[in-house]
Amino acid sequence: MKQRYLFGVFAATLSLSACQNMGNLQSVVDLGAQIAMASVYGNQTSMVGGLKEMLTLSSDRASTYLSSANVWNMLLPDSAKNVVTTLRAVGLGAYVDKVQGTMNQGAALAAQEAKPIFAAAVRDMTVVDALSIWKGGDTAATQYFRGKTEAALRVKFQPIVQSSLKQTGYYNQYQTLISAYNAIPLTSKPNLDLEAYVLDKTLDGMFAKMANEETLIRKNPAQRGTAAIQGILGAIK
């Protein structure tokens, strides 16, 4: 009943304004859009709450899924191509495999620790943030969230990645790999910042999985989301 009343008020206002001054039509349309949104959502708090729930679910599910080393397939970067090619050519590919294995295990451990960091970032979302993504595409929330938080998340996430790599024995394996490479004639020690590489890849993996989860929630909010999310997404449609 309330929605029909608001719609009637808007329609009457629009008709009157159109007759009096066509130049004011856009401002009336903008006002009508605000009225319509208010009638659908009830208030901005519920909208922000629904979007926060969607991001919380997406990040939590991404962290849980990526907490298994089996789902990661992180290879040494292109900058290490000569190292990989040389070691495999002389039958020392096992050193490469071990380093890559510890990298993937480190990413999985870091993903486990990501939940509270991502949750805190979601809690900081403002009404302005929510209004910027409420009508976006299938991954609009994740994209906006990444743009707003990645720099801060990177700072907080770096020590977690370092700690995770230490737990897997990555640094020892890496030094062993470099020693084996340097023992081969006519080779020189490469300058590889693999720690930063693992950090980048882990964050990329987290946001990619979040985007995938957001898409699934948007397509089927009743099964993949919550009542609040379903209400928000249903209103958007």
C-alpha cells in the first residue's frame, strides 16, 4: 500500500512538473528514483547490511576454499624461467617442484588467516560505498571492494604470507634451489622476489574466488545467500 501511494505521489508530481516546466523534468525523475529506492529498501541501513552480508559470505567462502593447497596451482614466475628450464634439463626438476609446492602451501595457510582481515574491511563499508555498487554487475561488489581495500589489505597480508611461507619451509627450499642452480657451470644467481610474487598471487586468487562467489550469490540468492541478501538483490532486479 505504501509503495502504491509513493508511486502515485511521484506520478502526480511528474505530470504537474512536465506541464509547468519541462526543464525540471530530470530533477523530478531523480527525486522519483530516490523515492522508489526508499520504498523498496525501507532504509539505507538494510541495503548496506545486505551488501555487507554478500561480501562477508563471498570472502569467507573464498578463504575456506583456498585454505587447501590442492586448489592452488602457483608456478614459478616468468622471471625464473631460465632457472626452471636449466634445472629440469639436468634432472634437478625436483627442486623446482618442492619450491612450487611450498609456495602453494604458503598461499593456503595465508588464505586461512585472511578471514578476519577481509571481515574487518567489509565492516568499514559506508553507505556511499554501498550506493556505488547496488546496481552493479555480477562482480560489482568484489571489484569495488578490491579497489577500496587492496592497498590496506596488502600491508596487513604481507606478514601473514611471510609467516605462512616460513611454516612450509619455503625459504630453505628456495636456498637449496638457488644453490643447485649456481652449482651448474655458466649460470648466475637470479634476482627473484618470490615473496612479493606469492603475495600478489594469493591476493589475486582471493579476489578471483570472491568474485566467483558473488556471481553465484547474485544468480541464486535464496540458496547461496541469506534472507537479507535475497531481499536486496530482489529489489535491484
